[in-house]
Amino acid sequence: MAQIELRDVSLRYFTIKEETEALRDINLTIEEGEFISIVGPSGCGKSTLLSLISGVMQPTEGEVHLFGETLNKTSDRTGYMLQNDHLFEWRSVLKNLLVGAEIRGMDLKEAEARALELLNRYGMGEFAHHSPKQLSGGMRQRVALIRTLVIQPEILLLDEPFSALDYQTRLTLSDEISTILREQKKTVILVTHDISEAIAMADRVIVMSKRPSTVKKDYNITFNGGRPSPFETRQRPEYNAYFSEIWKELEEHVHA
Ligand code: ADP
Ligand code: MG
């Protein structure tokens, strides 16, 4: 049984003035533990797709299945991380890490122990009682990720989590975060507009077409002799081959 399955999913937005067809006939199957990236032209419906998988929105047509069941509300088994870290400035880092656990009514003592352990493991233990204001952009995103991990989701949805960061930070952080997520054995869906990040981090890259968007290509990303770290990936010959193929797929939209 696939962990996530979208069957003939379409999504139209209705406003007083117009109807926008964002997604059309999406079929997608994701297995437990897969790390997939989604790329596609701006405005094609990538965030919409994540919202459907998170259960905050329902498809206009078709069905989303999670763990073999039709999804009709948000699931506690899914964590969602956005581009903006949404940290509360008046709360310490540790208190920020407990927000999700509070909302879900989880045992806060246990959640705090997990939060501290994750902070320590990922080199941020000394910042537990700092204010988010004292952290760099990259550190804030790391806190946002840890906050998502504290609720122990099996599926992580990441919507352009690095796009507000400078290039150097993005490289370092994408490396670290993919290491963390592989170590935690989560199923990950990463939306990014950065082809190189998509290839470097994921085992599978899904290319979406322009609106009304559908799955255009689905690449399995493999490397000779096993998967290197994201940083090393970028020096491999396979990386260049994937890059130019995906680039061409996306280019067609620009000239279409
Ligand atoms: P992406 O994340 O790929 O940039 P989105 O999923 O955010 O794209 O949006 C897909 C399309 O749906 C866009 O044309 C966007 O303007 C439209 N859209 C997104 N959210 C809404 C909404 N709440 N109401 C109406 N249209 C929307
Ligand atoms: Mg988006």
C-alpha cells in the first residue's frame, strides 16, 4: 500500500470574479520513506498540491489517500513547513518548538525532551533560551524544521523552505536538512523552484506543467555507487545530465 496516493485529482479555485483551474488529473503515488522534489513553473499549483496532501484543502475532483484512507481533514501524521518560518518573536526558541505540540494537545514534557534532544543533535542546543531575533535566517529555518519534527510526523511537506535564504546558506542548509531527514527516515515532499536543489536532495523529481497543471515527468534520481551527500551530488556527471533534462522540460513552458 502506498503511503500517499492522489487519484485523478483536480482543483479549481472559485472567486466572485473568476475560476482558476490549478490542478488537472493528477495521479501520483508516493511510498513510505521516499524523498521527492516537485518543480514546476511559478503559479502552476505546487503549493496547492501540498495543501491537498496536508488535508487543509479538498480536491474538486478525485481523491487523496493517506495510509490507505481517504483524506478529508488534516492528519496528525503530517507536518508542514513553509517558506516563512512563522517563529513567534516573543517566545524563546524552545517555546517555539512546542507550538505544534501544544496545538495538538500532546504531552508537553515529552515534547520538550524531544525538542531539546533535536536541538542538541543538530548543533543548536545552546540556543534553546534565545529569542528567534538572535538567530540567522538559516538557523531560523533549522528551528522551523525541528519544530515540525517535534510532533513526530511520518510525512513532511516542505514548501520552498530555503527560498528566502542567500545562496551560500541555502547550499549548507539543504545539505544538513536532507541528512537530518534521511536519518529520521521520513517521507518528504519538497517543493522548490531550484532544479539543482531538487536533484541534490531527492530520490525522485516530479516536474509539473503550467496551469492547469499535471504531472509532466517523473524522474528517479540515482547515482553510480549509491547516493552521495547533496553537496557531492552536484559534482557528479549524473547530476549534470539530470539538470539539463529537467531544465529543458521547464524551458518548454517559458517558450510555449
Ligand atoms: P505555486 O505554488 O506553484 O506557485 P499555487 O498553488 O500557489 O502555485 O497557485 C496555483 C494557482 O492558483 C495560481 O494561479 C494562483 O494564483 C491560484 N490560487 C492559489 N490560491 C488561490 C486562492 N485561495 N484563490 C484563488 N486562486 C488561488
Ligand atoms: Mg507556492
